[in-house]
Amino acid sequence: MTVPFMKTGNTVSILAQGKWYQVKPEHPNYSAILEALHGSEEEILKFLDIGSSLEDYSSGNVEVVAGAVKYDGEVVDNTLTRRIIEFMRQGLPFEPLTKLLENLMKNTSYQTRTQLYDFLEHKNLPITEDGCFLAYKAVNSNYMDKYTGTMNNSVGQTVSIDRGKVDDNRDKGCSAGLHCGALDYVRDYGSEDSGDHIMIVKVNPMDAVSVPHDCQHQKLRVCQYEVVAEMEWSDELRKPLYSADGQEYQSFVQDDYDDEWFDEDWDEEVEALAENEDKESWISSEQAVDEQEQETEELVTEELDKDKVEYFKKMAYNQSTTKTGYLKKLKELLSKSK
């Protein structure tokens, strides 16, 4: 039995189980709800209930249950946790965000725990796959810090001071602590003409202390960072996600996935499986494989986000032991993302 509904502009009013729902385009399941309007009440309720459309997730102290992010059993609602839910709904790699939350919640400063991620998003500072973030720092021509001239900031160095010596007062601009920040801030106090260098530093959120109000909220005081790279003055970090060592995050195709797997490796795997009677059932006929591959290619050629497709390929490959299994899993993931 279909549910009563009324559409006014882009807003849809739906009566389900005696309750009226107003659905606007901002709803994460808006498109799916429109398609389900002529379906059953049970089907449309599944899309109306945001929590039920997400699979539960748990890693360390972070868990997602019924659409809510919890840390150590307590619900956390902020920009970061809402971004985690958004990424999960869109099928994007959300695990680096949960690791970021795990590290951030270990920070002893309540103010930093609630405000740091907003600062990172506002200044487009990327995160790393292990839950840290990257920022910029200008240093002297000899790679020593610009304030004391005693701290080596060459690539590979870890610079740290006692957290108790870092000023946590946001109202104080120039004060004690290790400084890093957005690119505009670094270019402002560094000088290319003087031979200064721009370094990329990796910061664990637990080591962030304060975001001063001055410099248009472009800098950050921390107690420790690792220098992971040097950057040209004309360049910038252009990706939202980087590897744990601060290098450009390798896509699935460049990393775990190998196009040749469909050729020699696949032939060897078929031969090995055929010798094992218990695993013979894993091998589909050549025709079935060809049909599965064609259907998958049709899904991939549709207008899907390239990074999302590569992420799905990685997931499917890691969860499969045969080519047929890989194709089936990839097709399933691509279909769910439409």
C-alpha cells in the first residue's frame, strides 16, 4: 500500500504510520525517497529514518550506532561527527575521520576538542589516513625556526616542547608555543627573498593547544609536530587526504589494484582453484564472468565521482579472492551509491 504524500515545490510531505514527515532536498536520502513514493510504507520509512540507512560501525573508542557517532559510549555531535555521517552516507572513505576523532578526543583541552576541526575545514588543511592533519610552517634558510633559531625543522625531524609551556589562551596572539597554520599565514611571516623555506608539518590533534584569534584565525599553537616535507613557495596542498607519512595519498589503482590481475594472475588463480575440489564452486563459467564484467563496466561509466569509484574498487578487491567475487562486490557497491 502506497503512502499519502503531497509535493510543494521541492518539499515533500509524507504521511507514514500516522505521522507527517516533511522532506526537503537537504535530506541525505531525498532522491531515494522520491523514487520510493509509490512503493510500500515500510520501504519509504527505511529512507525517512536516517539512522537505519547506515550500517553500524565500531573502531577503538569510536562507534556509529543508529546514525549517531559515539565516543567511549557517549554521543558526540559536532562538525567532525556530522562529517563522518555524511561520508558514510555517500560511500566515501570515512575511516580517517574516525581516527581523527579518536585522536582529538584524547586532547586535554575542551576548547580545542570542540573547535579544532572547524579550523581545519575553514583553512582547508588536509588530514592524514592515520587521523592526524597537515599544516604549513615557515623556517629560516638553514631550516632552523624563525623565533629562537635553535630548533631544527629539516624533513624527518620531530619538534616538541612541554605542553605546559604552550599558551592555551586564544586571546593572546604572539605567545609561547610551536606555531604552524594556513598557507596565507606562513607566506605572511616567511620571506622567499630571504631564502626561507615552507615546510609541511604533521600534527596529531591531541597535541594541538589553541587557535589564536589574531591573524584571522590562520595559525595554531601546538606542543609537537613532525616535519614531513618541504614545499615550493608557489605550491600548496591540494588534496583533502594524505598518507600517514604526509605524501600524496595513493589511489587504489596506483596502490593495491593491478590491472594485470585480470590477466596472468587471474589465469593462475583459476588454475589453482580448479585443483581444489572444495573451491571449484568459486569459479563461474567464462560467460558468467564476462557478463558480470560488462554490467560492472556499465555502472562505472556512469557519472560517478572518480575517487569514490577507486575507493569502491579497493574495498571490493580486499574482500575478494576471485575475479568473479571482485566484480560482484564492486557492482554491489556501485549500485548502492547511485
